[in-house]
Amino acid sequence: MSAPTVEPPVTTPAAQPRGTTGEHVAPAPRPLGSVDRPTISFELFPPRNPQAAPRLWATVRQLESVHPDFVSVTYGAAGKTRATSRAFVSRLLQETSLSPIAHLTCVGTSRAEITAIVEEFLDEGVRSFLALRGDPPAGEPDWRPHPEGVETASALVELLREIEARRCVASPSQAVRARVRPLSVSVAAFPRGNAATGGTRAQDVASLLAKQEAGADFAITQVFYDAEAYLGLVAEARAAGVVIPIIPGIIPTTDPARLLRVQELTGVPVPRDLLDHLGAADDELERHRRGIRAGVDLINGILDGGAPGVHVYTYNTHEAALDLLEGAHLDGATRR
């Protein structure tokens, strides 16, 4: 995830009313000004088919109401959602107040192909990218990297910077616009190492440092379920010389089936006690409340530890994401 992300089959719960944080009493809002308040952001993925579009856009409008700092839009492995991702990002730019970040993967793609994709996004007005290596295709043991491709996220960051610099040299007008709206490049971070590839936290810290040196502006983490995972990553990264902001990626813990699917795809284990706690709920509403309480406690722990904000993996639904922000006093009323 966003950070490297996954798009599991959506198991749609019944819509829950806002304010379903149950008996949980969140700490009082932090006394922050409008400048130093925590950032909030969301991840979305383009509609899988035309029938899914209306529901997605209803979600977009709900999320827009809390004035997020940005939203990220996923990009399928090997560019399989290239057209729909670009169309979705373009519509977000034209029809909403949201600031989209376009995901970009490089596994199995040539430099020329990546350059063409980036040029398309830039021509649409996109000024922010999340540069990801991406995963090799599943079930293809004989798969080999593209001989003229980009093999690491840090190399992809460098390529993005090269493309932007070339465009500015070629066009004085573009150079002016680039100074008004500088290109922003974010990258992924893994609180306990990239479990999907067997990587360790130390290896990810080294990778994060390389991405920073290549020109990354900030990082978004993969999912995690305890504050120490995030705070430990930040501490090690800072000790290694990483200075860019590291935004924690949070998944609403209200749907056990989705959590298990995310575990399968990312290799990040869901705590057994969390699954048991959710499973012991008497009904779906109580399960939702329990999941929100757990998520609010996690957010409070990381914000108290110095996190700059939260990035919520929505899975194209808004109810749990907004309840989570409300419980943590990060909803629109507090932010405005």
C-alpha cells in the first residue's frame, strides 16, 4: 500500500451513521493553529467499471467535505489502470477542490513508457506523484525486469526530476509554472520492513534515504496496527539521516474480512487480539464502533509521538474514514 497499496475486492458494509465512536472518549482536540494542525489525506482507486463510478463520486464528495490536504490515486501494477487512473485524476482536478497525487509504478516498464505516462499526467495538470517500484506480476516465475526499465523507486524519483527539468528547459513558460507549482514527489515507507519481499526495517530505512537523495519530498507508510511500528521507523530513519516527513498510512479497522485480505496481499499481519475483539461484537454496528475505537487510539498514539498527519486508506468508501477522523478530532469542523 500507499505507500504500496492493494485493492482487495470490496466487501461493502451497510452504511453506518456518523459519530459511531461508541463509548470511546477521545482526548480533547490538540491546541494547534491552522498552520500546524495535522494533515489529513485519503487514498482512492479509480472505478473498476462504469457502474462503480456514481458510488465512488458520492464518496469523493463526502471526503471533500472535510477539506483534506490531498488525495492519492492508485495506479495498477504494470500500468493496468493507466487510462482510468489518468481520467479519474483529471476529473478530480477539473471538478473538485481536491489536490490529487498520482501513483506511478515502474516494474516491467521501460524508461520511454514511463516518460510518456508522466508526460500525459503533467499535461493534464498533475503536479504530484507517488513513486513506487511496484510488485512483479504474480504467478509468473519466469518474469524478468524490462531490459530498458527502471528497477527501483529511487531511480523512478530521479527520472521524474529529469523529466520535469527537461520540460522546464524546453519551455520558459513551463519553467515559470514550475516555480509557481513545484513538482512534488512522494515515496513509500514500510514500518516493519517490506513483508511482501522479505525486507527488513533497516533495509527500508536505507531505501528511504536513497529515495530522499534522489529527490523525494515526503513518504507515506504502508499499513500498520501499533504506534511503535511507525514511531520506531521514524526514529531509525532520523538516525540514518532521513529528514523528509513520513506520513503514517492508516486503514480503518472495522472490517475483519478486508483486514485479512490486506494481510494476504501485503504480508502485514493483523493482530489476533484485534480480530478477536471485532469478532466478539454482537452486531455490525458494534463491530464498527470497536474498529473505530481501535483506530482512534492508534491515531492518537502516533500524533502524540510527532506524526505530521494521517493518510487514510478508504477503499473507496467514506463512512469509516470519516468516523475515524471525527473520533480523533480531525474532521472538518475542527480543521476549519
